[in-house]
Amino acid sequence: MGSVLKGTIETAGGGNAKGSSPQAYFLMKLVREPVIPEDVYSVEEVARLLHISPDRVRSFAARDNNPLPIRHFKGGARGSLVLRDELIDWLKTNTVSAVEEARNRRREKYDSE
């Protein structure tokens, strides 16, 4: 498949993921393979979605400043979960637009000359 997910993906309910919610579509555009939007993801699924290791996901969760919101059942260390809406919110505050980043680099280069 190409570098960006195109079209729609059928969900378990018979609808399509593109039409189900703007947040689900936002998350799906980040991946290079079709992923059925879920309300809850495991650490391993988040790692697959973001193309990083599960250890990297856990390191994001361990940060003091704006950690990735990983949840687990009280008293248990296993079974860590990430809610889709919280993941999307976290991604929006911890990623930058590639276009904006390129503009900022050009401005910095121009300003330093």
C-alpha cells in the first residue's frame, strides 16, 4: 500500500472508518497499513500505529512533562491501555506539522544569515 492510507476501511459495524469520526480518520492517516479504529489500544498496537517500539511508547508514558496517557486496571501492571481519544489529543500536542517545521527551518536559516 502507499505511504498514506487512501479510501475507506470497513468497520465491524458495517460503516466505514472514514465516515465514523474525524478523529478516527486523523489517526488512520498516520499509519501506512489499514487499521480498524478501536476505542482502546494496547501498548503494542500504539507502537505499530506510530512505527516505534513498545519500549519507546512506554518511555513517552514515563515522561514528567506531558506523558502519553497509558491506563491500567488498579493494582495491575499488565494490560496497559491507551484510549483512542486521549492518544489523538496527545499526538496533536506532541507532534508538529511537517509543513510548519520546514517553514520554521527556512526562517531560522534566513534569520541567521
